[in-house]
Amino acid sequence: MPETEGSPGVPGVRAMLELLDADLDSVGISSQLRTRATNEVPGNLYQEGFRELIRRAPNGIDRANDLIKRAVLQALVDPPFRASDERTDLHCRSILRSNKRWYLRPSVLALGRLLASHPDRFPLVLTTNFDPLIEIATQRAGGTTHRTVLHADGYLGSHGAAHSATHVVYLHGYWFGSDTMHSAVQLTQNRPQLQSSLIEILRSYTLLQLGYGGWDDIVMGALQRASEDLGSTPDILWASNQLSEKDPARKIAERLYAASARQRVQFYAGIDLHEVIPQLERAMSKERKRIDVIVLSQHERVLGQVLGKLNLAQNHFSFLPATTLRTKRVAEHPDFKHKILNTRSCITLTAQDSDPDCFLTVVIVDQPIESDHYSNLFGDFSKNRHVAIITTQGASQIGIPLTDYVRYFIIRYVLGQTILINTHEETRDCMFDKKNHKPDIRLSLRSARLCDDCNLKLRKLSSPNSETAVGACRQLLGHMVLEHN
């Protein structure tokens, strides 16, 4: 929901009541849902409003689906959504690909970074929302997602087996391309395959509940069934924004009483998700060294896949896009607007804007780059300033996929930041060949070797503090080699 009234975002329940009132009024149905919300439960009024719209308005289910589209599109910025804008499924699919047009609250951005950095810990997200913001936040943070949409019964299938992506499951439908479920009749329909899937999930995972109201629907049905099954061992953490411990919905506590009595469900009251999620993300990010990536390239969407692969291959570094504000400050500086960039000035500028908690900042640009001594470089790096710069120009010059090329140089500079090993002029099929002959990079992509001299330096210079980081770099190199052999 929006941070403040009038700001972009998917409307909350009370704002949805206003949209419902307007739609119902347009077909001659008086409801006054927003006014009644002062004395009645807004969630119940929401269900009532959609029930009336679907049952009594012409093409009611289509009107309900269109209302959801209009609501979700209120999260668009640059430019914002207008009521007159096209809303066909094809158009919505096109908008979905415009990643930067969606406004994301800081808490949603933090959730995306969590999911992108820890797909092994958070392989599955179950949501009763219709909007795509969790997926967009995860992709913007360099993660990979895949989507399952259910507006009827269905089996969820496998998820997270290889921890290669975050599986986002839309339990009540999606904002386009499917029906959406709102009324009590829809929410309580018999969905045995889905219920079995949810119960199976509860046997395998800890369920952290955030922001779910506990309506009488398939989710609560599965939770209650798992709670009452004495042979099951669910582990449920239920967070509520209510200040009273009894209020994480007395009704919910009653339905999950059997699990609560066995200490299988814990209730946490007074939890503000917009504060707690960023706090959790900051706490978990301290477990890993952070690599900020500033993408000043037309290939931003493709390069996001690189960060996802790097995060999946090891658990010591977090490769994350730099904040929008930091990226904007760097992008707007005159030094980054030249046709050919000087690496010394660009690295110095980037370092001045650096976060002390950041292990390394990598800037990716499309322009050719040169140093004070060399022209037509692949990239450049300063260990003292914790900054590297890479140009996408090199990939086209030597004819290798851009994702492989960028990943190779990021790994090389992370290894260089971990332990300083100077490049050597001689070609030895080594990561630290100077590669004056540019096609030599192909050798390293296939072997990821370190020559005997560099391996010896690595062993001599390694310390207890750097061994884990070096091990993570070797994991990254090994992962890269597997893809090229």
C-alpha cells in the first residue's frame, strides 16, 4: 500500500473500498462501503463489495478483474497510470517488463534484496496479493523468480529444489491473465490439490507469516488441518501489527489452537513490517560481504541475471544493485557522460560516494574506457578505493555472451579485492593474465585457472580472514567453468 495518501502504490483495503463504491455506484448499486468502514471490519466489507459487484453488475467477474488491474497500476511512476490508459492483458504484460516504472516502498525493496541474496533460505513465497511487486523487487535486486498463478485448484509442484530461483505462488489469482478471488464463496471453494500442496509445504518449511489477515480461505484451512494433525510438525511464526498479544486475531489463535498448544505456532504482536523487514535484511546482509553493482548500461535487465547467478553460486558475498539514489548520482556526474571514460576519474568519483560497509563497488558502463596509460580496456580496478569499472564494449569485440563476460570480470575484481595479485604480461591461461590479446579471455572462461605463481601468492597471502572469501571466489570460478564445458 502507498506510504502516504496520494503517493504511488497498490491501494490498501480502505482505499479499495472507495474504488468498489465508485464501481458499484456506476451500475446503480448503493453500497457506502467506505463510510461503513468506520464501524465495521474493512476486510468483511471488501468481500461484500466484490460479492455484490460480481453477482449484480453486468459482466461482474470481468469488472472485478479490471478493478484489480486499475488498483495494481496505481503503483506505476514515470509516467503514472491514468484511468484512460489501455489495460489489455497484452498491455499489462508489456508494463510488467518495464521494471523501473514500478514504485517500490523501502520495505518491499528490502524484501527483494533478502529473496535475491538468500534464495536457499527463502525459496518459496506464498501470497494472497494479486500484484507483482515482490517479484519486481527480487528481480531488481538481481534475483531470479518463477511464478505460479492459481485461481482454481492446482498442485504447486516442486519448488526450490535447486535453489535456483524464488518461487512466488499467487494463491488467489494474478492481476492480469487470470480471474481474481475476493468473495467468501470464491475463497472457501474446495481446492483439495492446493490444500494437499500447502500441507506438504508445512512439513518441509518454517512458515513466516507477514501481513496476511487470516481470512476464511484455503490458506487458513490448510493451516488448521496441519495444526490438528498430531502426526505433523509445522513450525509457524505469525507476525501481526496489533499491539495486543491476544489480537493476532483471536479467531486465528482459536483455529490454530492445537498447534499452539504443542508450541508449533508462535504469535508476535506489534510487528510493523515496514520497519522489521529492512532491519532483518540489514542483519542478514552482515553475514555476507556486500558487492554493490552500479549499472549504467542499456543491458540492465540482462545484467540483473548475472547478479542472480553470482549469489546462487556461493554464500559469502551478496551481489546487489546499488541504491537508485547512488546510481543516479553517479550517472548524472559529467565524468560519466563522456564518449570515452577515464577510469581514474570515474573510480575516484565512485569511491567518494561509497558506503563504508560495501566490500567492493562495480560500475558497468557501455562506453569505451581508458586509463592514463592504456586505451581500449576491458575494465580497471583500484583495491585501495574498493572500486572496479567494466565496459560492455569488450564482449562484442571478442564475440562472447555479455553475461559471461561481465561475470568473469566481476569475479576477477572480487578476487583482486580479497587478495591483491598483480596481473602479468605473459599469457599462462590464468585469471591474472593481462590479456593484451583480448581473445585470451576465452581461455579463462573455460578453465578459470590460476597459474602456479598466482596460486603460490594466494596461499602465502591468505589469512584466516580471507580464506572463506577466497573459497567463495573459487566456487564462483568453478560454477563459471561448469557452464562452459
